[in-house]
Amino acid sequence: MKRLGAALALALFVLQPGHADAGSSQAGKPLLPADQVAVFSDKVQVDLAARGASVAVVARKGRHASELPKGVTYTHVAFWVFSRIKRSDGITYQGYRVYNLYQDAQNPMRSSLVQDSPADFFAGAHALEAGIIIPDPRLQRKLLKVIASPTYKKLHNPTYSVLANPQTQHFQNCTEHTLDVVMAALYDTSDPAQIKSNITAHFTPQVIQIGGLKRAFAPVASKALTTQDHGAQIRTAAFGSILRFMRANKLVAASYSLTPSRAAGI
């Protein structure tokens, strides 16, 4: 029995948020030196601004690649919105605000919508790499309208699951909320039921391969790992599946990964 428990712990480790600086959790203690995070965050901001991005979908890596399920590259995504920002001393400047859905540290089955800075966003990164989708100009305009409206908060379901099924309204994670906002912008609707209908009809989720033993015991390790909203397959929204959907519908102006040393297409 002890051996079974140890095996389950190892099997489930790759799916768990673990500590407050991984997955879709708000960063706690930074994993990387703060000066490196600050420099890289500024690099991403400068790059987006140089490309004229008013809004972009940006992803970070909160786990080592070897710990992620097949087909999943990034663990957290958020909207970066070019904004006029007011500091505590009253000085204003232009830069990017990050619109996140974060898993609550004290209650893993709940989430909150949180705005923070690019440096805060990457404080939870395992590696300094950003996955970036810049929508086409028309979709950027529509996204900005939704993000600034009550619809953005209306589409938040605070009942959190790491493996939320994007075709249902039972649970939600950061990628699903991002997808819901994209669909709201594309179809000019704030109706969650209509958005889920459109997702079911037009969006192909990422299939997550998890053995039956892992799946059966996932809720034992953490209720946020529930798969009760899935059928025979576990299908969730991921940065890659959102990118594939947007590419297939010609909604992408640019998509690439950015590291401290280079940019590369994805």
C-alpha cells in the first residue's frame, strides 16, 4: 500500500499546482532572480509595443517541460493590454497591464480575476520564455471592448479546475476564461451558454493523456484536479489549442516564443 501511495504521488505531481508560483497560481516566492525577471518582462513589453500590439495573449512556463502532459507547453495564459498606468506616487506612464485568472492559494477550488504587472506575471515562471499570440487588428479592437466591459467579469466562473472542460460551465481555468473572452469578442455575445455552444461547434480542445489510475485518484490529491466534467477523454483548453483555433480562422497577426536571447515562430 505504501508503494502504491508513492507511485500515485509521483504520477500526479505533474498535474498539481504544487506551490503558489506554478500553473495558474499567483506568484508567491519568485523562482528566478528578480532582476532577470524585470529585464525579461521589459523585453516582452518593448517587443509587443514595437509590433503595435494593443492586446496580446501571453503565456508563461510554470513547470519544467518534462513535468507537463504531452501537448502542453505553457501553464498560464493572460491578456496583456497596453494601458495608461498610474503609479502610487501619481505619475502616469504607458505600458502593459496583465489581466489574469489566478487560482486562489488558500482555496485551490476557487479563482479570482487579478490585474498585475508583467514582472508579477513572470515572477511565477520556471523559465524565462513567453508564448505570444498577437491577434489581428480587428480582433484586438473587439477584445479591448470586451475586456473593458462587464462581460469580462461576467464570463468568470470562480469554481476552478486545472483540467476544466471548455465545453461546459462546470469549472474554469485561466485558458478557458481566455477562450471564453475570445469567443465573446468574435461572436458579439455575453451569453455563457451561447459561448459554450460556439466552443463546442468550432474549437478543438487539447486532449490530455492521463492513465486510468491517475484519473481515478486525481481528486484525492487535490479537488482542483477533478475530471468530473469530462467524458471518456480529458479535453481542456491550452495555449496551443487556442493558437490552432485562431490560426485556422485567420485571426493571428503574429505568434512566437520569446526568450532573453531570441524570438522564434511557433
